[in-house]
Amino acid sequence: MKVRKEYDSLLKRFGPQNWWPAGTKYEVVVGAILTQNTSWKNVERALSSLRIKKALNEKRMLEIPLKELEQLVHPSGYYRQKAERLKLATRKWTELKNSAEDTMELRRKWLSVKGIGPETADTILLYAMDRPVFVVDAYTRKFCKAVLGVELKNYEDYRLYFQKRLPVDLKLYREYHALIVEWGKAVRNQAGP
């Protein structure tokens, strides 16, 4: 099958990625919020500020004043929105982190949080909650068009496209998503600024 064949090709080209770059599962949640509409380099700067203030844990995140949090996440852009979303996502994380609920029910609950869309919800599910949900980002859409010859209508169509063509496998979904990101960066760099 072409989808699996392309995964093998990416793995051979780029090697294992072992994603998500985070020290804890909660840090994945924070990173998933901070990476909205910005580069990972900017996220790393914001995460570094949060680490210095020891704010990369649920308790501290909920205690820290909103204005102070805004300053800490400023490098990630949209800092007012992201600070608010971090508070909301942290509350939801403390509620759901040990949940045994069905994956799609958890997904529905994440999507009910202001500022969390499908990509962020699926990132949290896949990398923080160990649930096999395929994450779709801009690179995934470009990969589908350029490599797989597929253009679909919306996020859900892309997610289901991969999930129907791959075995339900947490490690595979994580690795494939990371490899697509590496592919996207390589294509971007080849194209130049």
C-alpha cells in the first residue's frame, strides 16, 4: 500500500525521529498550545522561559498570574490568547490525564476547550495521552498532494485517510507524523526562502 510504502521511504531517508520533544506529558500539552501559528524555535524560547520560572507543571501553571504567563509565552506569538488557552488546557489536562474513556470521547472533550482545534487535540491525544490518532498539519496536506497525489476537503478527511490505510499503532502514527514534518522542512529548505 502506497501510504505504508512512503512511510518506509521516509524512515529510510530521515531515520527515527522519536517525537514529541518534551520532558513530560504535560509539557506536550503546553507545547501543542504554544506551537499554534508559530515555529518550534519560538516555542522553545517560550518553554525555556516557563522552565526558568518553574511553570511547566500543572499546579504552577494554574497559580501563575495571567499577566506574568503572557510575558513568559510572549516569544510564541499571540501570547494573550495562548496564556488564556494554557490555563484552560491545563484545567482540562488535570481532569482528563488519567481518563480511561474512549479516545473519540476524549477527543470531543479536548475540542470543547476554547482555542483547541483538531490538530492540537490530536497532538495531545497522540503524544501526551498515548492514544492512536493521526495528527494532520500543513506539512501533511502538502505531503499528501506532492507524494501521495491526494487532495482532500478537510482535516477529518486527511486524518481518516491515514487511519484507514495504516494499522492502529501508536508508535507508527507518532513516527509517521514526525517524518512528514522532517520531509516538509527538507522541501521548504530546498525551495529556499
